[in-house]
Amino acid sequence: MTNGFAAPLAVGVERDLRFDLLRGIGLWMIFLDHIPDNIVAWLTLRNYGFCDAAEFFVFISGYLAGYIYGPIVRGGLFLAATKRLLTRASQMYVTHILLFLIFTAQVARAARKFDNPMYKDEFNVASFLENPDILIGQALTLRYKPVNLDVLPLFIALIVATPFMLWCLVRRPNWTLAGSCILYAVARWFGWNFSSYPPGTTWYFNPFAWQLLFVFAAWCGIGGASQLQSLVKSRVVQAIAFAWIVFALVVVLSWQIEWLDALIPQWMRKAIYPIDKTNLDLMRLTHFLALVIVIAPYLPRGGPLTSKWLQPFILCGRHSLTLFCLGVFLSFGAHWILIQQGNAIWQQIAVSAAGILIMIAVAWFLDRAKTVPNLFVNVADLETSEAAPKSGIA
């Protein structure tokens, strides 16, 4: 099959700074969005359209999965790719469990020390503190998740399914994408989702729905994007995408501006609401795709990203998993400060800026740590590391 869907296996995969840039921006937005009643959060995407940083992270992860591992699977190294992907999923699982334990302890300590039960109720850890023996088991099976800890289980589920997905994509890419669309439609129609805890609840990010964006991104990553170049560059498509972004802007701003809300007709409200994040509503999906169509020409592959103003974003994007976990703690800490010390606008700006500076500092430290040589190393290790291709994975 030589339809342009994969690069030769021998070609090394260079790191794409565009994705580091977008991930860094997304990490900052997630941190700001997780601070309740934060005026600085008005800088984030969710206030100006239907989608938010979640779509960008899922798309980037899917694209990199196809771009990096697609050629490996096509080259007959399916088991090697599977081993690496499952290792990555296990690392994310361990990270999620550690994040859960430390975050829960952080919330519980704040609630007890300051005699404020709001913390444990607001972040959905009250039931854990009352029944830790039951909830630990539920957490280990990814059924119980406090607030702000919902997204990592989605990525774990998607990465675990990635080897099979790639096996299908490299053989029948278009049919696999069609199958993903069918699964999305069927899951939404029949209400398929993983069960959560307490009983009767489901995952906040439904993997059966969000897999569509992940698979589409992987399809683009193994070469499908080249098939869309002429379509994306079409002036008609660009105009439609821009119009959809403007429409989304007006609708979302109408939630805050009364005179705009009066312009939304009743039939339109019935047609578009509710805009469901759990099941990746088509309003969110199409808005994200419209953003990609409009932004892509300004971020060409290999384009210059050397501006000093972009480097903090790129630096954070290189360490996305670590910085995401750090952002969860920082957002709770910022929330605690605003509750205990005051919620003035200058305080919201101060804690937001401080959190972002801490994220940049930690990312800088992690970047510098990579340059420190190991104390004990042998020739075989050096030969292995020199022979291994660059993976581009953060």
C-alpha cells in the first residue's frame, strides 16, 4: 500500500515545536480554567467558543500516535510499538493514581486545617474521606475521580486502544476512520460510556465519543492530512470555518451579555443546547476543526518558532504530563488563597501569574535536568541511545 499514508520506517521523527507550543498554551489555559471565579480565565478559549483545551490535547496525542508509531507498525514492528504504547499508558496510570492520592490529601488537609468542608465537597473528595477503603478500590479501577482529575483516564483508555487502532489504520485508513465515526454515532445514540462511582454515574470524558477526534488525528498523522490539503486551503472552506468561529463566539458571549442573548432565536436554542462535553458534542467538534482550518496556515511545518515570547509555551509543552499534574495542585492552591485571603481582582491576577511562573520555572528545570549526564554509563548504553531514533514524545 503506497498511498502516502506513512513515511519510511528508517526516517527519524523530529520533534514538532508546533505541538509543544499548542500544548503549552493548553496547559496554561487548563490551569487558569481550574481556578473558580478567576477573571484571568477570560483569556482562555472556552469563553470564546464551544471547545476548549481538551480538544487540542486529544488531537495532538492522536496525531503524534499516528505520526510516530504508524510507520513502526507498518514496518512490521507491531509488538514493539504495542510495548512502547502500553508502557506509556502504564506510566500515565501510575501518575494518575499518585496525583489522586496527593491531591486528595491536599484537599483533605485544607478542609481539616481551616475547618471548611466546602473544599472536600467542591472537589468531590468527601465520599473518599468517609469511605477510603471502598473508594481506593474504585480509584484504582478509574471509576472514582475527584474534580479536575477526569482527563488522564481518558488518555489512558485511548493509548491502550492505540495499537489495535494503528493496526487498522495502516491497512485500511479510510475504513478505520469510517468505523470510528460509526462508533461515535452508536455510542451517542445508545448512551454507551464507562461506568463511574458512585453507581449511576459515568466518565466525564466518554472514551467511546472522544475516540473519534483521536482516531481522526491519528489518520492525519499517518498521512491522511495530505489528502485534505486542497480542501483546507479552499477559500470557501476557510470562509465557512471563519463564519462558524464567529457564530460560536456570538453564542458563547450571549451567555454573559444580555443583549446578545436576546438575538438568539428560540428554535436555535432548542437545536444547539445542551452542548455536551462528555460525549464530544458535534458543536464542539466542528468548532475545533474550524479553528484548525483557520490556524493551520499560520503554523506550517518547519515554520520559525524562534520568538522569545513563544519559548515559555514551548518549554512547558515539552513536559506536558508533569506540568498538567503540577497545574492541578497549583490551581487548588490558587483557589485556596483566594478563599482564605480575599478574592479581589488584583489577587486573582497575582495568583494566576504566580502559578504560570512556577510552571515555567519547573519546565526550565526539567529541561536543564535532561542535559545532566548520568554518573554511571557504559558503552552499550551509549550505542543504544545513539542508534535510537528521536521519538518526539514529551
